[in-house]
Amino acid sequence: MINIYVGNLSYRATEQELRDLFAPYGSVSNASIITERGSGRSKGFGFVEMHDNSEGLRAIEALNGKEVGGRPLKINEARPREERPRRDRVGGGNFGGNSW
């Protein structure tokens, strides 16, 4: 299994279009476009998972830099997501105007 980052997507691109773009290179198990939490608007990038590493690498080579929707795609093997510490949402802010 290979996870592929797809950047510089048109904000109008759909997950089905992303899946269709990679399908000629092999079996696509998942295609997702990352969206903003509040508005649901695309952030202009997504991820594609392919079953076979060699098919995924072939897709990366073929599609990186290809113009789709008027934008040159930036495609590479996705890096593992880094663990980020949870932010405490209660308190912690200096909203009283105190200076240090």
C-alpha cells in the first residue's frame, strides 16, 4: 500500500476526479480531498492510496507536474503524519492585556 500526496489541486476538484486521474495506473483504494473544518471548502490538496507500490510510483512519475484544471499538480509519496501534542482548549490565553 502506498499513500500519495496530491498538491496544487483546483479548489473545484472532486474525490471522484482524483480517483479517475490515478485509476489508469492501478487499483485505487481511496481518494480524499482535504477540506476546511468550518466551511467544508477544499484546501487544494488531497491523498490517494493505491494497493501496489510500483503502480503508485509509476503514477507519481507520470502525473507530477501534469496540468489539471489549469494547475500543475505536485505529487509525491506522502510522509507519515507527525504526532502533534493536543492543545488544551481551556484557558491558557493572555486576554487580559497583561504584559510580560
